[in-house]
Amino acid sequence: MNIKRIGIDLAKQVFQLHAVNDHDKPVMNKRLSRQQMLPFFAKLAPTLIGMEACAGAHYWARRLTSLGHVVKLMPPQFVKPYVKSNKNDANDAEAICEALSRPTMRFVTVKPPEQLALQALHRVRQRVTRAHRAHQRNQRVIG
């Protein structure tokens, strides 16, 4: 099976894959569990893989890159226009695969765990600061 690109729709337990060949014809539409992901991609020849960017996507991108694949992450809002019909895992994986083929698509760099942890810390600090300021405003209004 000659695979040119694979789009993966990530979920909590089951992932949907959509693959196309050199002629952009679908050659695979498959569901894999978490436990099946790495063994499946370890057997597969290095290929281009696309996913929507999220915290879990960075983990999977690092793992799949270590197996020799090229992984590109896309912001979800850039993938949405390529969904053809009702939103489901199979249609989302197909849309990701389609968006991956676009020459003007913007991609997100894969972040290491340390950078993701620091980013999470900054977001928590920002929320705590926002809540503290809101509390202070409410105290002035009441007092």
C-alpha cells in the first residue's frame, strides 16, 4: 500500500486515520486504539502525518517523529473549512488529511514537554491574576 499522507483525528481512547496515495485517492480509513498506534506506525514506511494541534498532539508528534515520520500540526480553525459534511471522527480525519495537502497551510511547531509545562504554568498564573483582580473589583463595589 503506497501512502502519501495520513490525517489523524485524535481522541481520548480511539483515533481515526485517513490516508491517501500519490493520486490523492483514499487508501485507508481506520480506527486505532491508543495501544495500537505506535505498533501500527512502527511497521509503516516513513510518511507525512497531519494532526490538529492540541496538548496531546505534541506528545504523539514527538513519538511518531522518533519513528521516522514527518509530523505537521495545524490549528483547528484552519482545518474546519475542509470538513465536507457532518462532524464525526472519520470526516475530521479526512479534513485533516486534505488540509495537510494545501501549500499555504500554516503549521504549529512541535513543542517539547518542558515548553508545554511552562506554557501551562503561565496560563494558570494568568487565570489566578484575573480572578484576583475580579475579586478586588467586587470588594470595591460592595465596600
